[in-house]
Amino acid sequence: MILAPSILTADFLRLGAEVEAALTAGIRWLHLDVMDGRFVPNISFGPPVVRALRPLAARYDAILDAHLMIVEPERYLETFVAAGCERITVHIEASTHLHRTVQTIRALGARPGVALNPATPLGALEEILPEVDLVLIMTVNPGFGGQSFIPGGLDKVARLRQILRARRLEHIDIQVDGGVNPETIGLLRDAGATVAVAGAAIFGPDRGIASAIGALRAALGEQG
Ligand code: DX5
Ligand code: ZN
């Protein structure tokens, strides 16, 4: 299972140092929570921060994964790819022309993902599934780090895994996002998730970044 720290909960006064601590601990996938204050009730950061992180990520051969929690994401696809994002995930709820948006992400040279809020059924993926490289299952309502895991997310991940198997689309990553911690990460891996986003569990106040990452790896039964 790939660990993808969300920098939303990192100390923005020391963002570079905190991200480098995660990279030094073996992280090679950085999850960037872009929020516009309209699709979600919070505003986080945009392309300037992505551009600032790009050289650091490149030094460790790490990928930048933009989770666009914004309305009309098609307006910013080129900007985020130019800023250095290898992965761009848009919310199905925010995309009127999702097929065109996914095709545009791929045409720009990035790998497209679609995100589903907790109340959005898997059926919404029916037509777009063969076009994407990743499905993001939100296990909290988007907008903030440090929220409690929504237990229904487990069954949703398991049902999506079944669908991918049945449709011979098992190359598609299942990314889980929200409330991932040592108690939930193993359950999510067993349900079929392949990428785990963790914010507060890694950058929260009470422990060092490397040991927090080690705790998640230990919960997966992997070496620290
Ligand atoms: C929430 C974001 C998540 C969040 C995860 O809208 O999409 O990536 O930052 O943070 P934790 O792991 O703290 O729930
Ligand atoms: Zn996210």
C-alpha cells in the first residue's frame, strides 16, 4: 500500500522541512489538498505552493498528486500540470463534463483520478471508470484534516474493488482519504485500497513525522 501524506495538516511555517522529513522517511507520493472555499467550506493553497514543492519532490523522485476540491476544475488543469503535478484528481460532483476533463488531464501528460464524496454512489463511476487511473474514495466529508473516519467507507472500498475485478480494471488505484490512521489503514488495505492519504496521522502535533509514518507502516505489517 502506498502512503501519501496530505500536507494540509503540515506546519505551513515549516512546510519544506516537514515535507523533507516525510521524503527522508521514504515517502514518494505527496497529496496536495487544493480547496477553493466554494466546493468545500475552506481555502487551502494553489499553484504557487505546488511550484515551491516541485524541486524538493523532484530531488526524491516523489510525485505530486493534486486533489482538486474546487468548482469547475477544468479551468486549472493546465496550471497544475505546469506546476508539476503528475496526478490530478477532480471531484465527480464538481465536473459537468467529466469525460472531457479526464481526457484533458491525460492529454496534458498527467494521470487522471476521480473523487467521490461519502454520499456519492459508486454507480456514478459507471461510464468514466475505464478512462481513469485512480478513484479517490473520501472517508470524511471534504474540507478539513483531522476529521473522524466515516466507517461506511470500508464497505464502499470493498464494493469498488469487486467492480474493478469484475470489469478487469484492476490497474486502477483505489485511494482512500480522510481519517486514515493506524487503526483504520489495515482495514482499508484489506478492503482493497492501494493508496492511503494521511494528514493528521502524519503531521499532527503529537509525534514526529518519521515515527508517525513508521506507525502507519507497522499497522500494515511493514518494516518501519
Ligand atoms: C480533506 C482532504 C484530506 C484530508 C486528510 O478534504 O481531502 O486529504 O486532508 O486529512 P486527515 O488524514 O487528517 O483526515
Ligand atoms: Zn485529499
